[in-house]
Amino acid sequence: MGAGAVGCYYGAMLGRAGLEVTLIARPQHVEAVRSTGLRLQTSSSDEFIKLKASTEAEAVRGAQLVLFSVKSTDTEAAGKAMAPHLARDAAIVTLQNGVDNAERLAATLGREVIPAVVYVAVEMAGAGHVRHHGRGELVIGRARASQAIVAAFAGAGVKVEISDNVMGALWAKLIVNSAYNALSAITQLPYGRLVQNAGVPAIMEDVVDECLAVARAAGVHVPGDMHETVRRIAQTMPGQYSSTAQDLSRQKKTEIEHLNGFVVRKGEAHGVRTPVNRTLLALVKALESKHG
């Protein structure tokens, strides 16, 4: 549901493994997938995978597993659109940026939603064409359907881990996104070149410190050394532009309110100052406003 780069990638992997997959996406992607299949390009392969595709939310009808990957800004609207068509026993996994989407979607649907943390570098390279740059594993919360989901993805060559601290893992991803997304968007630079600029690593360290302070105040345990994790991303994904950078370059609305904006709002609620996150939020919003 909401098959952009992330949804198309996992849909392609599951479809390639022989599972029946339907992509619910924008018209230009749906037309391309219907006519030629979904093009999946990786460092080692380039192939077309035959999948079903639809522009309508009712295409979720009969699905055993719904991968919900719309933009965070569209969570409630997309949830309401698919609600009447969901099977009673369908498992719903949210593959979105930000930390509160599962909670928001569960409230909209009145049923369990499994949060997932997505570690994949992908982009839409054209209509019905997804390009994979690296990684691909998922971490999901513990739920009744979790084991079956792990098995389905394992058959498709995707590693899925079940975590009892999925909120901590979501915050860890949020912190990485808060450090990279806005800066990559403002500069329109990929991660490797971004961190070579004087002063940028120091700004990223400040972002991480602010995020960790807010997480502590909110009672969230963020695992691992986040400063080291953030530094490593530029080495493992040097050619990657953030999703926020991709959105801005295409004059699309970004998810910045659910990344740095979420940190700012959560900080205000807990009395934690977040001046660097606030600055990055304001700059991205200003750039967004140039395109209306």
C-alpha cells in the first residue's frame, strides 16, 4: 500500500520468490508495471518482475499481509481508504519513516499494526523502475503474525529480525534520518560528499545529542552507539541521497515534520531544547515553500 521505492523493492523481492503481490501506487507506476512488469535494478542484476498493480486502495482485499509504505503525512488518509477492504486476519506492517506511524495507523484502523524498521537504500529511477543501492533487512515488532512474516521474507532472501525493543530501533533510525535527511536535502549532496564538508560532521553530532536527550526524556532506550552508527552510514552508503533530498529535487512534499519536526515537538513536550533540529526543520520547510 503506497508502493514508492521501499514498497516496490520489497514487493519485487516477494514477487520474485513466487508470492502473489499487488502494488498499490501512483498511476504512472501502475501503468508501467502492468505493461512491462516492475523493473528491479541492483548492483548484480537488472530484471522485470510481473506483479499486479492498482491505483485503488480496495486492491488490499483478500491480502494476508499488507505492507503499508505511504508517506508519514498520508498515514491516516491511506488507512481510512483501505479500512473497509481489509480481511479480518490480515497482518499489517508499517514500513515508514518516523516513530509513531504504527500507533497512528492502529488508531485509524482500530486493530493491531506491526511496526517495522527498514534498512534499505533504494530509489525510484523512473516509472515502474526501482533501483537498489544497498542493504534490505527489516526489524519488526513481536506479534502473532511475526514468525510467519519472517518466514515469507526469508523465502524471498530478505532478513527480518523480531525485536522486543522495536521502539528503540525506530528511534535509532529516526536519529540517523534526522542527522542526514535535512542536510542532504539542503545541500543536494549524497552522504559521502556531504560529510566531507567542513563543519557538517559537527552539526550531525549536535543533532544526535539533541535526539538522544529527547529519547531519554521520553523514556526510550536507544541501543548502540548512535554517533558511531551515524558516522558509518556515510561509509556504507556514500552515493545515497536522502529521501528528503529526492522529494525536494522533485518538488514533492517532504516528511521533515515526521523526522526533525517530530524531535522538535517531542522536545517541547518534555522541556528539552533542540535548536539544531529546529534550524534544519525551518530550512527544509523554507525550501519546500519555494515550490508552493
